[in-house]
Amino acid sequence: MQLLFLGDIVGRSGREVVKKQLPQWRSKGVDFVFANGENAAHGFGITKGVAHELRDMGIDALTTGNHVWDQRSFLQDINDIDFVCLPANLPTQQPGRRHMIVERNGKRVGLFCLLGQAFMADKVSCPFEMASKKVAELAPLCDAIVVDFHAEATAEKMALGWHLDGKVDLIVGTHTHIPTADARLLPKGTAYITDIGMCGSYDSILGFNYDTILQKALDGLPRKHTIATENLKLSGVLVSIGKQNAIQLIF
């Protein structure tokens, strides 16, 4: 099977480039399309309407991250959306699905995401322990398992890669919005990349207009961040899952 995993979709610009370019990948026979959608609404969070907009574009499932609750309406809507999963290591009192099983053409892919602990302020349980629990839960039910690790520290992402090597088929890092050059197969066959980048403007700072961010860096005064609109790119990985997995950065 072939799977396309897209990096963080940032605001309207990110949605526009996905809408424009995703049909080309679908026409090439990609079986599954996943994406991180936690920045899809104005760059901060996601809404029910935006989630369905992305689903209509051809995305089968959305993962999230530390900005999942930035749009407060999502707290009331999340349980009604069956194609969005929350980080599995968030407190159990928070609503939402902690994993998904996506099926197409007789193949079932298990998907879950996790939040890192290093340099992150969120209240989460150990991502390594939760990863092991989720793998044990999903392995008997799926033909493949995919993990989105939404984390700040590259070392923490790589550590999870080694922790799950041979136990899952794909681990993608998200959150930092910058694609890394280490897409590869780990020794036991797991496809891995530290960060798959973002879908949005690359004439920007992480998808936002750089002028206000630079001014804040210079004088320390708060400013509203706005979505950049130039040099839009779709970033992610194309993965083949089978007897021998393969991974390619798309940028």
C-alpha cells in the first residue's frame, strides 16, 4: 500500500495548497492520505468546519497536537468527528478519539499521535509508555501502524523511533514545521523522519508573516501573527508499506 502523510497544514494558505496539489497524488494511486491538522484554522487549532473541508479534499484522517484546543468550539465538536484523533497521551478526561483505524481496499491502517514532553508545556503522560500500549492494542487489528510524534526536541523524536523500530511501519515527526533530511528506514524496517515540515507558505516564519515576528523579536512587544501567502508548498512523506517499506520526502 502507498500512504501520503502531510505536514502541519497552516491556515488558509496551507488548505489552499493541499486543495490544489492533493488530487495529483490521489490520481497516482495513493491508498491513504493522513495529515496533521492542528494549525489548519487561522494557524492556531482546528474547527469542525475546517476538518470537514480537509476531509472533502481527500484527507482520510487528521492528527493533532498541542494547539488542538486553541479554537474553543472544538471541545464541543470533537466527539462528533470520527476522522480526527487527539494525542493519545493527553489526560483521559479530555474528549476525543485517541487512535483511528482507517480501512480501504481490504487494508486497515492504525493511526495514533503523541505529544512530546521535552520543551513542551502540555500536561501529558510518558509518550514512550503510551506508544507501547497503543501498539499492543492496534497490532492485532491492523495491517500497518502509523505514528505522528508531535514534539519539539529532535532527540526525543529519534528516541521514539528507536523505541518503536520494527513494531510500527511509519513514524513521522511534526510540530516544528521544517522538513528534515533524514527520511530513512531504521534497522528493523520502520520508516522514519524527524519532521515532515508543513503545508503552507515557505516565505514566512513557520507559515506566518515574518515581519511582525521579527519586530517582536527586536522589541519584545506582543503582535498578532497573520498567515503568510507566498511560496506555498505541500510537504510530507510518501511511504510504501509492504515486505520492505520505503519512504520519500515530498517538498
